[in-house]
Amino acid sequence: MASVLQLSDVSFVRDGNYILDSVNWSVESDERWVILGPNGAGKTTLLQLASALIHPTAGTVRVLDGTLGRVDVFELRPRIGFASTAMARRIPGTERVLDVVLTAAYAVAGRWNESYEDIDVRRAQRVLAEWKLDHLEDRKFGGLSDGEQKRVQIARSVMTDPELLLLDEPAASLDLGAREELLELLGGYARAKQAPAIIMVTHHVEEIPVGFNNAMLLADGRITAAGPIADVLTSENLTETFGRPLQVEERDGRFAARAA
């Protein structure tokens, strides 16, 4: 399988502080990764590098077929799907749900004077149906529930058939029912053969969908463990990463953790 992301000795420094420190990591096209770690561990910064939104202070980041600093990121970014709270803030609350997804074709947030072909509209409608949102296509984005907004963001991020999909805490703030509905949809998508490489950041092992096959644990800007999910998500590794005794359990592909 081809590598879609490769970090070699990557560091990122902000205001003299190392947010990431000498990170080495690669992601293949058939892999679905989850990244966990305490607040300030560098998880979001890692996603921003993977999305070509920022450049490393040191080291080399290769995304798809381009090296950051040597590639036109404006040509690279449309090939990457990215769903995050920061992206949601850019979407006008008055925007129609269908248009939220449709405008991904031009990588803009907010319908303006751009024109779309019928094939684009049909594609957006099909994506909304796949994420169980087709009944909401004429609703305003700002009037949706948190769970619905999260799914609309993901639908938007897959609209252009990305080669790499990045999800920053997609289940954050959701109630139990909305979380489980989202995880069921994400799990089905992750197991689909046509799905791209996926990297998801979360704070809780309970938010990992079935179908994710690799995990990384990050603390103080350094990788504490990375590899097959069953090997990484152990009580010992979580205890080291989060700095307190933790016990993790797995059942039918889902994980749960509590204080030991």
C-alpha cells in the first residue's frame, strides 16, 4: 500500500515551546488511525501538519505525493478531507445543509457566486443520504443539533472523495445516542474498501469506532506508543500516557477505560 502521510524527525515549536518533538510516523492508504493523549499533547498540531495548514519547525512532512515546503499546498488541500470544530465555526449558521456539503467542491465555506453542475448536486445529495442527513438538506446549519452538525461536517469532508480524511474530535459534546449513531456510521465508513486513509483525534477510548485498526498515544509532544490498536491500547500504555493508573477493556471491537 502507498504511504499517504510520512513524518520524519518532525518538531513544531511555538513561543519557544516544543508542541511536537522528533516525531516519526507513517500512514498507509488502507489504515485507520486514532490518536489519543492528554490536553496539550500535540494532537491537533499533528492534524494541522497532516492537513498542510502549517509547516514543521524541523524535520520533513510528506503528505500524499508532496513535501511541505516544496509543494503548492493550495493544490494539495482539496485532496484532504478535514472535519473540526474550527471548520464548523467558518460555516455560516444560515447556510443550507445541502450547500454546506456542496461548497466543499470549491473548498469554500459559504455559498457565493460560484456555480455547480448537476453532477455536483447529485453527489452532495448522495453523500447526505449516506450519512443519514438527506431529510435535512434544506435546513439551516445553525439550527441543527450538535450531532447533526458533526455529521454534516463529515459529509462535507468526504464530498470530494479525499485521499486522506482527518477528524478532530468528531464525537465531542455529543449525548450518548448521538455519539453511538455517529460511531456506527463512522465504523461502517472505515470498513468500506473505497474509504481513504483516516486519522481521528479523540480524548476517550469509548469514542473509537469499530473498524479502526491502528492507534497512537501522544504525550508532551512525543509518541509513547503507536501500532496495531490492540497492542497500543493497553492499561500499561494508557497509564504511561495519561500519568495516572488506568485500566482499559475491549469488547466486540469497542474500548472502555477507567481509573485502576
